[in-house]
Amino acid sequence: MPRVGVLALQGDVREHVSALEHLGVTAVTVRTPEQLEGLDGLVMPGGESTTIAHLLVTSGLRPLLQEKLDEGFKVFGTCAGLIMLSHDILDGRKDQWSFDKLAVGVRRNGYGRQIASFESPVEVKGLGVVAGVFIRAPKIVSYANEVEVLATLNHGDGEHPVLVRQGNVWGCSFHPELTSDLRVHQLFTDSL
């Protein structure tokens, strides 16, 4: 049985842990560098990307997680987690950093602020239609050839990827942990 960590610094931690446990996966909350050891993968949940970035530094997790990512550790970032893994944060703060593991450019809150949150069906390659819950979601506005697009959404200004994979790193604009459909989590855990 795989052991999957959920970065537990801020955001939708409980919901991701519950989804993983319902799949029969051992879910481990991660707040310290020691808790990263022995894991098969990690979920970086939604939340506030600048807060998560700050807490990754103050907790001491940033250097070890960067090292593990460089070595091929599997990570699934949803919403703010996607931002933290992206190459380009187009509207971030001047001091905002990322792990630069997904060759995508993102806009924070690209689909609108909290009041503009919405749900939309999303067709996922190999899965079919899943419910996409978009809350202050980042919009992927550019991506390199090495990025595999697993799902897109047309929300008024053309098709944009909302679920992507590049090697060992996955990124998702929406919140699969906020629905009872566990297939997106299953797709990630099946890759471990």
C-alpha cells in the first residue's frame, strides 16, 4: 500500500487525507522535513500560495522537498499546489517563489476571486467527466511541449488546461478533494 503525504501547512488538508484514505492509501500529514521520509508521493493542497511558500521556508521543508523533486519524487499540486510547482507565476508578488517543476505559466485567481467560484464538468483523459470545483483557481495560460494536458476547460476565453502532468509532477486547477468522485486522486496514486 502506498504512503502518500499531504502537505499540512495550510489549505484543504483534511479533505485530501480523507480522499486518500477512502482509496485505501496510507495518508500522512507533513509539517516537518522528517515527515517527508518514507513517502511514495505527496499532495500539495489548495490554500494561499504565498502563505504556503512562507511556511515551507519557516518549517524547513523547502530544501528537502526541492531535493526530492529533483530526484523524481511524485507530487500532485491542486490549486495553490499547482502554483507552487509552476515555472512562471505571472501575477505573483516580487518575492514569490516556486519549485519550478511544471513548465507552465499560471495566473493566480485566473478564473476570478472567491465570489466568482464555480463548478463545471471536466473531461479527463482516460477517466471521463469529473466535477470540477474552481475556487479562486489558477489559470494555466501557457505550457511547454513536455507538459501532458489531461483535461481542459473553456470558461469564456478559450480552452485552458486544468489538469496537467510533466514526468513525476502533476498539477490541477480545480479541487478534486471537494467532491465524492475519487478518480483524479486514484489516477495519481495509480502512478506511484
